[in-house]
Amino acid sequence: MNYAYIRVSTQIQSYDGQHYEIEKWCKRRNIGIDRWVQEKVSGSKDWSERTLGILIKRMRQGDLLVCAELSRLGRNMMMVMSILNVCSRKGIHVYSIKDHFELSDDLQSKIVAFAFSLAAEIERNLISQRTREALAAKKAAGVRLGRPEGSSSKRKRFEERLPEILRMREQGICMESIARMMDIHKNTLYRYMKGIRL
């Protein structure tokens, strides 16, 4: 059977982009997807506890798992490698569209998977670092983020705790938990995060 796996990290993200990429790839190769699997969950959560883990456990030798990119499987290199290792042992074929990577039983594909996963993790770390540096530079320049001062005590609390929020997000803490810790509605927190311009 052919499976398509789509993952987004937050409620404000959409499945549409990944769905489109997978459909386009399948159409070019005349491949039909038997089952679409979608979930909204942080990539840092243990993959075996996600819907992905349930899917891989049920898949059989010769089945195909298609994803938009390897980073959709897991947030870091070790997690992606663990997933690919399990798929390899079960004889599951994996294809990552944006990475142009296909998992087979040969050593070369496993080495390439390692390289892609490492590159994706380095890129995420660099983005996080640039975000922190940009926020620090704006703060040093006296620039306020979002709405004008005094518009909301919750907004002010959000801005004061933004570096802490970004750290929590990097650790894989979900937005709902962060919103509870800040004592604001999760939709308000999503709106504040979406309004950040770096």
C-alpha cells in the first residue's frame, strides 16, 4: 500500500502545501495514495507516540511512505535516522519529495538520509539563532514588537517573555501549554506570534 504522511507543528499552519507537493509528485509518477495521514504535533515529540508511529507499526514490507521532506518525519537528525532505520528493517520504502531522497536497502541511501537530516537540523538551529539575534538587535534599537505600548497588558507580558517563549518552542513545548503558562488564550498567543516581523 502507498501512504502519504503530512505533519504541521501548530494550529495556524496548513496541510495544503505538503498535500499539493505529494499529489503533484504522485501524478507525475502515476502513483495512487491509498491512505493519507495528517497530524498537528511538534516534530520534537517522540515519533513512536505520534500518529506516524502507529502508521509505521502497521505498515508492511514493500509499502511506500511519501512525505514532502524528511523534516516532516522528525525535528532532529537522530529522530529521522531512527525512523528510517525502522523503515529499512521492515522493508518499507520511503520517498521524501523536496530532498529527492528514496530509502532503499543500500548503504548509499542511508548515508544520504543521514546527510539530509543533519543539514535540516543545522538549518533549523541557524534560523533560531538568527531569530534571537534579530530580536536582540531590535530591542537594543528601541523598536517595539507588535501593537503600541499600553494596548494590552497581555501583549506587554508576551513581549517581555518572547525570548523565553522562543526557547520553549525550540524545546518542543506546544503553544497550548505556553498559553496556559502565560495565562492567555491560545488563539491570542498564535496571533501575537504571527504578528512578529523580523
